[in-house]
Amino acid sequence: MRKVLIANRGEIAVRIIGACAQEGIGSIAVYADSDAQALHTVLADEAYALEGTTPAETYLNIEKIMKIAARAEATDIHPGYGFLAENAEFAQAVIDAGLTWIGPSPETIDALGDKVKARKIAQAVQAPLAPGSDGPVDGPDGARAFAEEHGLPIVIKAAHGGGGRGMRVVRDLSEVESAFEAAVREAVGAFGNGECFVERFLEKPRHVETQVAADSHGGVVVLGTRDCSLQRRHQKLIEEAPAPFLSDGQVALLEKASRDIFREARYLGVGTCEFLIAADGTVSFLEVNTRIQVEHPVTEESAGVDLVRMQLDIAAGKPLAFTEMPRPKMHAIEFRINAEDPARGFLPSAGTIEAINVPTGHGIRWDSGVRDGTVIDGSFDSMLAKLIVTGTTRQRAINRARFALKQLEIQGIATVIPFSRMMMEHPAFTAEDGELGIYTTWIDNELGEQLEIDPAYQQGLLPVGARSFPGTGMTRFTLEIDGSPKQVGMPDAVFASMGSGQGLAEDSQDDAAAAVTAPMAGSVIRLLVAEGDAVSAGDQVALLEAMKTEVPVYSDAAGTVAELPLSTGDRVAAGDVLVRFAEKS
């Protein structure tokens, strides 16, 4: 009898638990203190506490996980995605303990997880590649030298990571040092290794990937393509399969390069080859993700496969059921439902989920790791759930998505749902003329930081009444306008002053200008000013982190720093004072 320990949390843990249940395999959950009542903890056959609150104390702690595996008599360990999923040391520890690792070998993880080694594998099979450094650069000077030789823009990338962490695009030589420092800092925090390499950055590229599976019998098959171009901060928001508007030649090139790379790396299991496709059609290999992807459901719905069950079968030594790429049966679109406020630059949002209205109907799938009452405290990734819709054509999938998103509502925290609704009406995404207008930096370039969401896309299905969103600084309430209820938002400070009957007096505005406050809940990475410093309006004064996202904090006013109530590493709530200015004489 197999018993699979899932070394993860959230919706991917729930997904794996479901696959195990379908196959009659026992499931074991592990959980941080804040996840004691989480969905994956409740649904698994067994659940064990990791006794901690931070990622390092819990889901990144190999020793704790292995002790639980022994105690629970697990036979297999599935890492999901993120955390330890691409950690060769963890994979080796599982194998050394006599358990089955559901993933590629530690040697393969090491080779493909190191982007420099992965490039060499791609070069060996003549896969398409953009110019890049031969290895990790030795510091900002090495990155600058590469830029001077190959031209701008360049992209600095963590050599041992993935998922957009530890990545910075540089378009001006004066930004190389600060970008390199930020990439290294983020890489150390996410992967424990700050080595970075440099590549020539392709302007306005699409992000297209292939889903690949390889068994222990020599079988390697590409299961389809995906387009994941709609991103913010290098994190995907909306994905679809198959990737639209590719030529037959491009698909053939992607398939061949993916198969060759997987064979050269002696890959075992399910993984993803990622590519960039420039506006002129140039294809460049990006990286291999040696794990299940967040966006795997669009391939499942499009190709009619079960990728998690495939992982379980391959780990058990079974051959692949496919020898050739299955023809797509449907078109699928996935929406990541993140606890972020798009109207505030996608700042992470914290709070308690008070209610969820989940869409239903044919061709609608809901993969979730949360439920009513779940507390989102900012300790982990911002993704709450995924909405996946399918249709016989791309246009029908878009139409169905509009209907599903109209039903979907999450009460208690701000989410990206209004942005997803907006994108299903945006011509850059919905165009039927064979041209997808979306590229990887489209949100930043075309929409800008001050993204405005039409009130129509904010409207949900919840009852009339004011709703506060902790961690966002906004209160939203409903008004009836021309026979239709509409949601409007107001900053908490304004809402509070109205409730007290004081209004926005000049004195309260002066008080607000006398301090810089945290725009969200999170932790302090760095304070950039000291007591006595003179600060100008627009100066950055602090750097915060929440849900794996770094957020710079700028001062709205000029003044002299009188007090810094918090220190590096401190936790903050939205509205907490970071910098207090001296009173003006």
C-alpha cells in the first residue's frame, strides 16, 4: 500500500491528495501553525504539524519533513511546486531514506535547476538560445561588462531558482548595480543561493512552454503547449493551452527542442520546457522546471490527460500511455486567483476570507486551497486558488470565462478577480485576427503602475453593504446607480473620518504627511533612512516583503526623520508607521 507524503500546502497539496484518493493511495499532509485548519490538512488521510510559522521553519525544513515521513511510514514523497520541489538535496534525502521520490533524479534537478548548466544542455542539442554569460557572473561589474558587450536590455537571473524569483530586467547601465543586488538578495531568500547569470533580454516576448513527460522505459512525449505571457513581476496571472497563434514550424521547433533536452538530461517524470518567442518570431530556450507547474490544469483540460496521476505512475515504474503528442481536444484558460489588489499595483492583501461564491457549470473547474474562514497572513505565496475554463474553441473558452468570473466572488480580502474580468474584455487578449497582443511585460508597459479597474469589473454577487479589506487600506460598499448595484471604494482614512463626522481637515492631512506608513502587511527587509536624515517627496525610505514579493515604500512628503519605530525583520500591518518626521516649526 502506497502512502504519499505531500511536502507542500495550498491548492497543489489538495490536488495531489485528490489524485491519491482517486488511485486508492494514502495521503499524508504536513502543515505550518497557520495551516492547522487549512483545506489540505483536513482532506488528507493523515496530517502532521511542522511546528513553525515561517517557510524556513516549516515547508523548507528537510529534517522535519523527513522525520514526519518516517513517523507516518510514508512510501513516497511528492514535493508539489515551489518550496523544496526543485531541491536536489531534498530529493537525495528522500532516496537515501529508502522512499520513492516523485520527480526527476537529484542529478537531473541539479543540472536543470542550475540555469547555466541547463543552457549547456540546450546548446548540446542545438536548441534555440539567446546570448548569455558562460556561467554565474562575479558581481555587478560582470553584469555591466556583459551589457556593454551584447547591448541592452539584459536580464539578470538567479542561477538556482525559477518561477520569476531573483530576476531583474535592466534597460539602463546606471541600473545594473541596484538590479544585481536586488536579484541576489531575492535569490538568497528564495533559494538559499545568490549566484546569478546574465542573458540578452528579448523585447516584448511571449512566454510559451511545453509540457513534457518521460518514463523509465525511454519514452519521452510532449503533451502540448501553453502560453503564459500575461505576467506581473515575472509571475504568471493567466495561462492558456494550447498556445494560440503559433505557426506549424514554431510548434515543431518547440517540440523537438523539448524532447532533445529531456533526453539529454535523462529526465524521469513530468516537467516543463519554457521558451521566449520574440515579436519577430525568434525562439529562445529559457529554462526547464523539474516539477509540476501551477498551470498544469490547462494542459490536462486541453489534452485530456491527468498529469499528477502520470507522475504517480512514472514514479511507480509504469510506461507512458502516450507515444506521440496528443491532439488538443479543447482550449483551456486558467486564472490564478491571488490575494493581491490590482488597483494598488498588485500589492499583496492580507485578511480573513469571509465567504466564497464558486462558479459552476459545464467546462468550469475550481482548484482551491482555501475556504470560508481561511486566514491569509502574508507568510506564504499569494495564490489562493485557480479557475480553469474550457471550450471547443478559444473564443468559446473566453465567453465561458466571462460567465464564470461573473459568478466568482471572494469576500474579506482584495483579489485579482476584477483584473481577470477586465482582461476577458481587453482586445489585446481577445483578438481573433491571429495576433496575441500580450507579452511578458505588457502589464507594466501598457497599463502602468496606476492600473485603473472599471467599476463594472469590481461588481460581484455579494449583498449590499460596506466591506473592509484588511491590508489594503480600502473599504468598498455598494450603491444603486440607474437601477444597477455598483461597488465603489474609498480609502479607510477617508471612510473613518466620514464616520466620525470630522471630514478631511487640514490638520489630519498634516498628520498624514508627518509619517510614512506601510501600504500592506508584511515584514521589513530594509530601512533606507536614519534618524536625522532629510527626506524629499518621492524618496524611497523602506523595502517591505509580503507573499514572496518585494515592495519599495516611498515618502509622499518632505521632512526630517525623527523616529524609526520598526527595525529590519519586524512584521508590520497595513498602516503601521515606518518613518515618523519631526514636527515643522
